Amino acid sequence: MEHMKIMPFKHILKVFCISAVMLLFLAPHDAAAQVVKEATKKRISIGFGLFSDIWMNTPDGMKTRTINQGVNVFATYNVPFGKSNFGFSIGLGLSVHNLYWNYMFNGNNDSLQFIKIPDNISYKRSKLTLPYLELPLEFRFRSKSKIAVGVGFKVGYMMYAHTKWVGDDYLYNSSTTLRTSVKDIKNIERFTYGPTLRVGFKWIHVNGYYSLANIFMKDKGPEIYPITVGLMLMPF
């Protein structure tokens, strides 16, 4: 049976960004609707962030880069608790995690195995990319001095995991540079989930995420998971 084709991540990201902008700025132009529009905008937060993953529980011999950069964008709808400084938010986001490591892939996407790169193979880049569609939930506090703290939880659905290799052509045992990728990998856990923490001032925030789920299915790869630390900008 043929696998259903998944929309490329760059197209998904484009649709998300366009939808978020429309959510903020599209509204009828009469005076009453304008009041509703302004009130709604105050309840919507849109932001983006850059982060790095710290990969935990790596087996002996596995080496990862110090910086495993990733990016995320999100939009949330915020519900204040009366006139207090506390509130609750729910939203939608996209996050792309990257694992740069000294492992390579072997086989096709259905029976893919990751093995340590032999010492006789030279390479510039070997990475696993994991894009997730996410549902974040958060309890928020924002002081009058605009110091903000958020404690929450998020669930992510893996959409289009793929690998990228730039190095020796190990398929034909050649030193010729090989640039290749394997798309839509099937041995990755589809869901990720875990607690989140955010602390910031005005629209600049530091955030963290602790994954409670391993990246690979059982017996399909190393039992590793990320701790994410990053910088988040929330101008809206």
C-alpha cells in the first residue's frame, strides 16, 4: 500500500504564518467591528523563537553538536482570570528540531536503521530533522512592570521527519561527495509531549521544554529525548 504524501514543511509553515496574520488583521471595517477587532487582538499572542536541543540519554559513542539549532512559530488565544494578572492560553505552533550527530542511516525509510559513522568515512553534516505541529497550553502571569512567567504543557505531532547527509558516498564506498536525504521516516515516535516554562520581560522571553517521550520507537533507535532551551520573541 502506498503511503499518503505529506505536505512539505515549508508549505505548512507558510500556511500557518498567513493564517496567523489574517487572524490578527482581517475584520469588517465598520466602527462596531473595529472595537471587537481591537479587543480580540489583545487576547491573541503571536511569536517566534530560536532554540537549541540538549540531547539526553545518548548511548556510549554517540556524539551530538553543542548547538542543535531549531526554530518555532506559534499563536495563542489568551483568557484572563478576571482583572487579575493571571490567565490561561491555548494555541497552535510549529517547531523544527535538529539532531546533528555522528550517526548515519542504512536501509530505506520503512526499515531505516541508524548506525555510528565508521572512522574511515568523512562527512560534513549528518542530521535528523523533526518538525512538529504543536498544541501548547499555558498558565500565565504578567505583572504591571511587564514581567511575564508562563508554566504549561504541550503536545506535538511529528509531521515529516527526514535525514540529511553531506559527506563521502558510503553507498558506493567512494570519497566523492554525496548529498542525500531520506524523507518521511516511519520509525520515529509520532507524538512528543512535556512541560514548558517561559520567563520574560515585555516581548523578550527565555523558554524551556522537557520532552517526556523518546524520539525513536522502541528497538528502532537510541532511547534519546531533548531538553530545549531558547529565546522567544512575542511582539504581538
